[in-house]
Amino acid sequence: MNELIEKINAEFETFKSDSEEQMSKGNKAAGTRARKATLNLEKLLKEFRKASLEASKA
């Protein structure tokens, strides 16, 4: 589960830097990368929810 949390944190940092670049510099490619990061975050957060539920049952 620690590995999953590290992946979530890394993906969030990617989103954060790309979204800031889009907002401050108007970089359209950064916006595309930020949107992709949100999709990856969604998948990782769903995995975390499953893992968390399994851990609480044990």
C-alpha cells in the first residue's frame, strides 16, 4: 500500500506542476498533461480505496 501512496503522490505532483504551468504561462501542452494526470489519479485513487477497504476488513 505504501507503493500505491507513493504513486498517488508522484502523479499529484505531476498534475500540480503541469496545471501551474498551464495557468501561469498558458502552455497548452501542459494542460493536456495535467488532464492526463487527473485520469491516472482517478485510477490510482480507486485502487487505494479497494486496498484500504481490504486492509480495514483484516
